[in-house]
Amino acid sequence: MRIVFAAVLLAGLGLAGLAVILAKDYVSTLKAGQSSVVPMTKVIALKADVAYGEPLARDDLKFIELPSAVVPAGAFTEVDAMFPKGYDVPRTVLRAMAANEPVLASKVTAPGEDAGVATRLSTGMRAFAIRVDVASGVSGFLRPNDRVDIFWSGALPGRNGEVTRLIDTNVRIVAVDQSVDAERTKAVVARTITVEATPRQVASFAQAQSSGRLSLALVGALDESVSEMVEIDQRELLGIEDEPVVAAAPAPQTCSIRTRRGSEVVEMPIPCTN
């Protein structure tokens, strides 16, 4: 009986060992197959979380491997490309990033630049500041990269009362007061909003701001529609309809002749004839 038990035990141990060896060989073969099938690329990533406005130095970075097919556009694969002017000329973070996240060119400034408004403008665009308050600035909930519709309120020549008109749509905000940080979550009542605009838009906004008041309406983050032309005056706002113009009745036609009686001239009415 003991001999049978020992034989069964030895057979079980042998099968278990064989299974471990086969599994190990299979995993090694699988890894070797994957490494040969999926090409990998080393990209520069972050060692720790970074916030907006922080400079990036060499010690803040490391290399990680990503499948070559999924390397994001703008990723840095060489240290010389990240610091072309040397390690003592850092780049500044434009958007908050997490540890192990690849560093992209769109999320950092050029070497030596700070995270100012000039780095946020698109080619051919200009920055224009609009004066706002709690009401016109959407109660302080505007942030950089938000988009707004701009309304003008003022008096038009030859019109009674004020008019409010939509003058531009989907205008991108690049700064709120002195901040271009798009990651902030706290509402701040701003005094100025800086928007990105073409030179013609800048001229329009300057004229509108000098001749009336500008108000902003926040556009939804997922809203891709374009607002239509809107204009409302006080009469339309209050529902006052224009009174119909009643044509005056024509005055009755009268005819007369004048005759002289001595030293007097007498006017006598007679029937009118065509």
C-alpha cells in the first residue's frame, strides 16, 4: 500500500514539474513573439505630476517605451529635440500633466519661453482685451480656451432707445485677467477677458467697446452650432407694437371768386368744376 502511495506521489510531482516547465517555456515564447511583432519606441515622459507654469528640467524627465503605432503626435524621442538650446534653457508647462505621461510639443512652450499669452495665439491671430464685470463676464466662470458669443449694446443713429446685437460668435478666450491657466476650477470675477481675434475682429471689437457695452455668453464645450444674427431693441423686448399710421382725410375742396365793390374786395364761394 505504501509502495502504491509513493508511486502516485512521485508521478504527481513529476507531472506538476513538467507543467511548470511547459508553462514557463510558453510564456517565454509568447514574450519573444510579442517583442518581435510589436515594435517599440522610446519617448520622453514625466517622472512626477507637473502643474501649469512649471519649468521642465532634465531631472524631471525619463524615457518610457510605447508601441510605435500609438506614439502620440508631438512626442519627443530624443533629449536634444527636447532641449535644443541646452539643459539650462528649460521649457514651461502649458497644461497640467501626470506622471508617466509623454511630453508633447503642444503642452510645453518653446525653449526659454514662459507660459504667457503670446504662446497661446494661433498663427495670424491677435490678442484683444475686453472689459467685463460680474454680469458681462458670466459671473467669473470663464476660463482660458472657453469660447464665447459677443453681444454689443448701445444706441444706433436714428433709432429710439438702445439695441443689443450679436456681433461675433465662438471667439476663443486666451486669458482671464493675467492668467492663461486653463486648469483652474475656482470662479474668479475678472475685470478683463483676453480673446483671440483676427485684425479685422480686433478693429470691430475696439469700435464696439468704445461706442457701447460688450457682454459675453459662454458657448457649451460640445456645442458645434453657429449662432445666427440676433438684434433686439427695447420695443421688441417689451412687446410694444408700432401704432398704425392713419392717413388724414383729405380736406374738402372749396372754390370762390373775388369781386370788387367800391373799395372792398369780396370773396364769394361758388361750386367747383373740373
